[in-house]
Amino acid sequence: MSGARAAVEVRDLVVVRGGRAVLDGITLSVAAGTVTGLLGPSGAGKTTLMRAVVGVQRVRSGAVAVLGRPAGSVELRSRIGYQTQGSAVYGDLSVGENLRYFAAVAGAGGRRIAELVESLRIRDLTDHVVDHRSGGQRARVSLAVALVGGPEVLVLDEPTVGLDPLLRRDMWHLFHGLAADGRTLLVSTHVMDEARRCTDLLLLQDGRLLAAGPPQEIAGSAHADAVEDAFIRLVEAQERVAVGR
Amino acid sequence: MSRPASLRITYATARRVAAQLRRDPSTVALLVVVPPLLVTLVRFLFHETVFDRLGAALLGVVPFIVMFAVTAVAMLRERTTGTLERLMVTPAGRLDILGGYAVTFGLVALVQSAVLVAVASGLLGLRLTGGIGLLLAVAVLDGLLGMALGLFLSTFARTEFQVGQLMPAFVLPQLLLSGLFGPREAMAAPLRLVSDVLPLTYAVDLGQHITGHAGLTGTVIRDATILTAAVTLALLLAAFSLRRRTA
């Protein structure tokens, strides 16, 4: 990651919730034009970190910069796209109504919507009410909403949950296409097969950064053949340290 | 944020809230059909002369309660479904979002009051000195007050169940102290003081006043000014209670 221009820079970030440090002094950077995967056991602080990057998380201390500006600045709001873990769209509205609303808010035109429904394969759903659709379809509508303003930085919290393998593959093609356009994607995932597809990985555990780098490097450093083994080894090694303390 | 973008987002939000209402027939029924039914019930519970005396004040209180309940839940849903958090990452300003809600529910208050006044005076024969025009204005103002307080108070609820709890905890005391159930002059001094600072008091006072007086009297202007100020203040508080950063 070093050398490349950073789209996201986090320094000594501490987030405390309910008296517990959810993020305990995190320092990391996300290189521009990459698909960076955010991995870690549930409760590791992935969602909190993503919320800090998009500027909706109250933080105790530390700094988060996106495209060189403090996270949450007004100037960033048209340059960042965010997909939350739940679908976070209007379930009582149709797919088209949702997209038209968020496009209007972002100042995007109808052409943009037409492109998105095509590439996310939801064109046939535009007149359907979101609540009546499957989880995978809702996830794609949610992704479309995150993309509708044509953001330079995309923060996607488990965007492929509930998708079948074919759709999942298509989504990852889309992500890499966006990165090839110079956009930066920070994607959290639980699926190790997806971790393999990332340019870089950030491995988070108990609010700390356990490892960072390209998937092969992380696997190599943990003397593992695959990212999944590396993930398990690193997390278990950390747990042993924690028990020993 | 530049003005045109702000207006565009307010307009888009108003349309979106309206689209959500269109897809929710039971809420539309609660807003437009239930108030006239309630007033009809009151008409037949009492003698005609009682209805003439209470009617105008009642026509203000009913839109207040209904608008409060609907808008509090609407804004709560925006928060609990995550869409508000999502909007906070976009160029949408807090006032743009609140403005969108105010425009749509303001129009709803107008339609609601028009139906209510038409039923009360046309079908139920409500007689008042102040006239239909003034009665409509009072009902709309009270609906707007319910809307503004609903949007604001929803900040203090985390679930729809808690919005339900706001009804006895927040709406009922205002109703009891408003002077609808007995003259404010007869209240004990401390209660009278509390009554003085509750906005619904002025809504009821306005309704009672136009029952016996015609024209834009000093009381009408004073009460209407206080109510307008309360609506504006509650809407501003509602906007600023939409937190961009949360724990």
C-alpha cells in the first residue's frame, strides 16, 4: 500500500461505546483506485470503522481523512457513497422511486439510473416495492443507491450478503471496474473467497488492526496457503496473546 | 450548500414522503377519515348546544393529536431503517430533509382540516360566530403544531412503542391542561402556569374564542402568532436534533 496515493487515511482512531473501546487506536490507509477488503470476526469493529470513514460515527480521538479532507466534511458529501449493512432504502417504495429520490438528492440524472439498473440487473424490478423483493435484490438496490451519485470513494458494508455465486461474481467484476476507473472501494466481507479478490486487505480484531497488505502477502506472512488459513491463524495467535496477558 | 441544491432536495424529499403516504392507505385513513368520525361521535354524545360550544376547540385538538402520532412515527422510521444515516452522507442538509416533511405533511394538514371543517359545519351543523374561514385556519395551524412537535419529539423515541408512550406522557397532559375540559381560570395557580407555556393551550383558546367572536381580534392575532412561533421553533429543534454523527 505504501507509495500509492491514499484515498482514506486513519490515524490513532479511538471510538468508545458503552465504556468499551470499539476501535482502539487504529492507524491505516486505503490506497486510491483499489478494492480494499475489510475482514475480521463479528464485533471486530468493521462497521464502526466504516461509519467513521463516511463521517457519521462519533469518535473519541484520532483523525480520519478522506480524499485529503476530514471525514464528514461538507465537500465530501457528493464524493462518497455508503451502503449500510441493512439495506437502508425505503422498503415501502418501489425500486425506481428509491433510485429517483437518491438521484435527486445527489443531483444525478435519469441516465445514471438507467445505467445502474442495467449493470446491477434490477431493471425489471423498477416498479416493484422493495419490501416484496428478496434479500439479494434489496442488497442490489441498496448498492445502486450508494452508486447513484457517481462517488469517488465507496464504502460498502457487506454488499454481497444474500447474493448467489453468479451475482456475487458479477458484483466483484463491477467493483474492479469501478476501481479501474480510479474509484476507491472499501468493502467489508465475511466471505474468504471474496477476500482473495481484493487488491488489499485490512484485518481487524477487537478494535485493532491485525494485518494489512495484499492477500498473498498476508497469507505468506502467516505461513498459510490461503487467506482463510491466514485469517484463522492470525486471529487465533492474537487470542492466545490476549489470554497470556 | 447552495440554495438551488437545497430546494431540489427539499422538493424531492416532499415527493418521496408523499409517495410513502400514498402506499399506506391505513395512515391516510387515520389522517383524513378518522378525525371527522371522532367529531361526529362527539356531536351525538352531547346536546347540540354543547357541540356548538366545544366544536371549534375540538376541531383544533383532533388534527393536533393525529398529525403528532403520524409524523413522529414517520421520522422515527427514517432513523431506525438507516435511511437517515444514509442521507447524512449525501449533500442533503438537515433543514432540507425537515423541510420536505413539513411541505408534505403541511399539505396533508390542509386537506385534513378542509374535510373536517366541511363535515362539522356542513353535515353536523356546527354554528360559530367566527365563520368557516377562520375555523379552517385554526384547524390547519393546530395540525401544523402536531406535525412540528411530532417531528421533534420523535428524537426522544427509539422504537415505535416509545412513540406510543409519548401519547399519554406528552399529549395527554397538554390536553388536560389546555382548557378544553374546564376553564383555565379555575385551575390552581401552578397548573395555570404550566398551562400557559404549553402550545396546545393557545390552540384551544383560539378555537373557543372564534366560537363567540368574529373577525381578526387581538386574541386571534396573539394566539395565532404564538402558535406560528411554536411551529417554527419545533421544526428548527427537529432539524437540529437530527444528528449527523451518532454513537
